[in-house]
Amino acid sequence: MAVFKRANRKSKPWGFQYSYKANGISKQKTSFYKTRKEAKAAEAEYLTSTGGPVKIDPVITFADWYDKWLHTYKIRSVSELTMTKYATSGTIIRNYFKGLKLIDLTRMIYQQFINNYIDDGYGHKHARQSVQKLHSHAHQAIMAAADEGLIRRDYAAHAELGGTAGRSEDTKFLEADQFEKLRDYVDQFANPQRIALMMVQTAIYSGARLGEIGGLTWEDIDEKKSTISIDKTFKYRFVIRNADGSWPEREKVFGPTKTPSSVRTIKVSPVLIASLHKLILADRIKAISNPYHLLFLGPTDLPIYSNGVNKELRRALKHLGIERPGFGFHGLRHTHGSYLLYKGLDIQYVSHRLGHENVGITTKIYTHLLDAMTQKQDEKALNVL
């Protein structure tokens, strides 16, 4: 009995082969499938129907299996931040399924779980992206259970996903003229007494993520070359100062960037460099403990959290008369990229500057803008021809 893959076969490359006896004669039967999951499911079903050695655990709950899978396969392979997202999904799974045994899970029960997360009927609704993320986490655990032979098949394979539309494109980006007005505003008012506004200024000129900006140190700023080096993030969710006010070890303060490709050195405007120069001078004369030379220490002597920078951003937008309900700090990153593309910069350059894993991610994020630019190019082509 075996699951195998046929070489150079595009149509149903995965096979499941088993032996049986007919009239005292040993025979073999082979069935072929499109995917390995289908072949493994056939194997599990065969073992169950024939009383074979399926490793079904009649006791373990789905929630317990998810936790076991998470701490076996993910704890060493994902960042702490990603691990917290998986753990959050685990809490949602446990709250819904409670004591449901893994062996009692069915496709219908799983679909009801997804439906409830989309809209529980009591005013709690989730966006399509949130539904897809939860499903991705739960599905991985269910696939692992099927591979282990703990359940007969992957009951989440064909789940129908939905959810609200989420934020519109208008809440993710500023228009070019709005972006320029905001840039001019922060250039005028950002100073070492308004740390959150300086973080907004840094996001405008760099397109960096909040964690990347929070993790910037004096040494990351090269004033002569007008560059910023991004090679770490500040662990917003995990950093707690010691009881005596001292800092924990470096590995508890800084984490890796989102992906290896997020490590980058980028050119920035001399305007931002001059602003950061003033901040570094101010930091150096402060009588506070800052052993890691963090740039953006707020009133609590820690980098300002998202609530603080978003409050300062909303204040600036209100002052400028820019109405963008739902627009947040991360939107500055999206707007930075869209503004550069709008100004004609190459998408490959923008992708590298933002630290995207590949240019496909950049294309997906800025589809609306690229479509509009293509339309303009089409119009120019028609005029030329």
C-alpha cells in the first residue's frame, strides 16, 4: 500500500496503490488523483473501511489538535508576530468548537464554523481577508490531521468563503495632492517634541512599516549618504521594561523583518535626514536610558504604538481638511508606493524599496493604479497611431 507520484504526468499524477485478494489470488489496484491530498484521503478511507491501522485518536479535540499542530510545526518556523496571529485563530477555534472531537469534524460542521465567523447574527461580522486568514490557519491543521491519518479526509478543502468587502481602496491610499499637502505639513511641524509626527514623516519618505520605523536606531541613519537601513523591527507586542526601568536583552527588543527581502537600505530626502539629525541630537542629551539608541522614544521611553501615531495622523489630516475615514498609518506605506508609481518610477524599484518579497505582491497591491496607468498609455498609443 502506498501513495506515490508519477513523473512527467500532468493529468492525475498522484496514485494510491493497495493489494487485495480475489478468489485466493493476490492482486493490486491503483487509483489516480489530481493532488496528493486526494490520494492521501483515499488511503485513509481505505484503511478505515478495511479496519487497517488508521491512527484515529477518539479523545483529542479539534482545538487541542490545532494547538498541538501549531506548537509542533510553526513555533520554530514563523516570527513571534505571526505566531500570535496563529494563536488568535486557535482561540477562535476553541471558543467555537469547544469540546468537539477531531474525529467528529465534518465538512458541514466546518462550513458552519466559517459561516458563523463571517456573520454570527449578533452584529459581529468579519471582512473577507480576515475570513481567509482564519481558514488558512485552520485548514493547515486539518490537512496535517488528514496526512497523519487521524481523520478520513480534508474536511476544509472546499469550504465556501465570504465576508464583507472590508476597507475600500479609498481608505488605503491618499490622492497625490493630498499626499503632498500632508508631506508639506509634517515637514513644517515635525520636531523632537512631536515624536509621533516624526514617525509619520518617516513613513511618508520611506514607505516603511510601523515595526520597522519603531526599530530604527541612530546607527541606521547615514547622514552623508542620505540613507536609512532597515534590518530589524521593534517588538511592540512583547517589550516590557524591567522592574528597575532597565531594558531587557536585545533579542527581546528587536525582531526580524517581515521577510528576508524586507532587509534593505533606501535613499531618502535630505529633508527627512535633517529632521532625524535634530532628533538624534535631542535623544543624546536626554537623561533617559536608551542603550539600543532607539530613534523614536515617546513619553513612556518606548517607541510610540499604533494608537499614538494614528492619533497624530488623524490630527494632521483634520487640520488639512482631508477626509479619509479609516485611513491609518499603514496607509502611508501604500500611498508612498502609489505616489512613486504615479510619478513614473519603475515598479521593480518600488517593489524593492518597499521590501516586498517579489514584484507580484507589488502588482497585486497597486492593481487599481496600474490599471489606470495602462488606460492612459492606451489612450496615448491611440493618439500616436
